[in-house]
Amino acid sequence: RTVYVDGSYVAEQDAKVSVFDRGFLFADGVYEVCSVLESKVVDFDGHMRRLRRSTAELDMGLPWTDEALLEIHRELIRRNDLTEGLVYLQLTRGNPGDRDFDFPAADTGPTLVLFTQTKSLLESRTGRDGIRVATQPDWRWMRRDIKTVQLLYPSMAKMAAKAAGADDAWMVEDGLVTEGASNNAWMLSHDGVLVTRELSSAILPGITRAAVMAIAEVLSLRVEERAFSVEEAKQAKECFVTSATSFVTPVIALDGVPIGDGMPGEVAMKLRAAYIEESRRRAI
Ligand code: PMP
């Protein structure tokens, strides 16, 4: 597989980043993941807007245009013959030469790495059968709106959820669901209202979340942006999660309690189909 690192396309075994890179030493970096369908990038503009926001919030430079970044995405897709999967992009504050808490002078330059991963997105077991989730305390930092590479806690939460017999974690703060380990959390109330937490520094502003909100409007489904409790979700008609690589994935159980009839929800599956159709149409 060919990867992109610091201006070059190289074989993955030849790709190298300094041990002094702040991404490695301080998790001082941000990332984006775009899904790829029929060799085209889904929601590229949305992901690049969020990348620019993440870097701005961290006083990190981003000396590439969207066009230049799209070109790298396309070149990697082409070189790796990728038809379905994802492109991962990571930008770190780079290598200042010494380990130091101070941000280095801007002229050090960031480190940009991109790679592709083949993944079956359209036909996935989880997309068809749904997932079980288990709650975990949200012990991440308080700027979850920035998409940083500090993913140790979400990774631990997912492992704990798996140890509890589930597939993934929903993180909870003050009794309210924040989001999944790597997705946004949704429920459908018995009176037919879709509920997903409002944007704030408590959650990541999901690009798929925004796309699904737009689709819900077209389908005349009501959406309420507000926090919901674990108890409310357990009694919901349906629950599901959204993310770039899982699209819309039904949640069939929460902490061992079946959601609805314990089968993938009708509305979730309808949103999944509509999201896939729209993404295929709009991919570039
Ligand atoms: N929340 C978290 C914590 C995530 O890691 C992700 C996936 N990167 C999402 C939500 C979903 O965001 P998106 O729809 O942009 O993939």
C-alpha cells in the first residue's frame, strides 16, 4: 500500500516520522476520516471545514488548500485501487527537534500523513444486524469538539464495552449520553421525534450527523437537538449511531436492555438507505 507522508508517496514500510514529532510525544495532532464509495470521496468539503476548525482551535497551521488535499486523497485512491473504504488524514504540529511543552515556532512545519484502508461499508454485518452498546463514563477532556488524535480513552471505553459483552460504548456524563466512542448517538422517541445531543464542546460535530439531519428534514422527520438520558434511550422506540464509516448503524441493545423489539429500527434503516444514496450521488 502507498501512503502519503510529508510531501511524498511512499510504500508503507518506507514511511517514516520522527520520534520527536509532537503527534507521537504529545498527541498534538488532529485527523479526519472520509469514506470512499465507488472510488470517490464522501462529504469532502464538510470534513475539510471541520479540519480547518480543529487546527484553528489549536493554533496549528494548515498550509494546504482544499484542492491540494483533495488531490492527495484522489492520488492515494488511484494508486491503491481503492473502491470502497476510507482515507485517513492526520496533521500534527511536527518535529521541533527537542521535547518541550511549548509549541514550536511556526516555521517547524506540520507533519501531514494520509493513508487508505479497504473496508466493506455498504454490506456490513453491523449495518444489517445492528450493534449492542454498553455505557461507560465519559472521562475524556473537555474539548471534544476538536478532532484530536487523543483517542486512548475512547479506545479504553470500547474495550470495556466489549468486556461487558457489547460491540461499542456510549459515553455518559451527568446521566446524559454524550456520544459513542467514535460516533454520534441518536434515539427515536415513541412520538416519532429524532433526538441527538446539541453541539457543544461536549461532543464532536459529526459530519454524518449533519448529513442525516438534512435527510431527516427532507423525509419530514422531526429532529430535536438535546441531550437524552440513558433511561430515556433504553425506553426509546429506536436508537442508532452515525459516523463517516458506519453511516447509520442501528443500536439494538443498551446495557443489555433490548431497544424496541430488539431488532434494527425501521427509521434507522430508512435513514441508512437514504444516507447511502445521497452520499453516492454527492461523492467527488
Ligand atoms: N464522535 C466521535 C467521538 C467520533 O470519533 C466520530 C468519528 N470520527 C464521530 C462522532 C462521528 O463523526 P463523523 O460523522 O464526522 O465521522
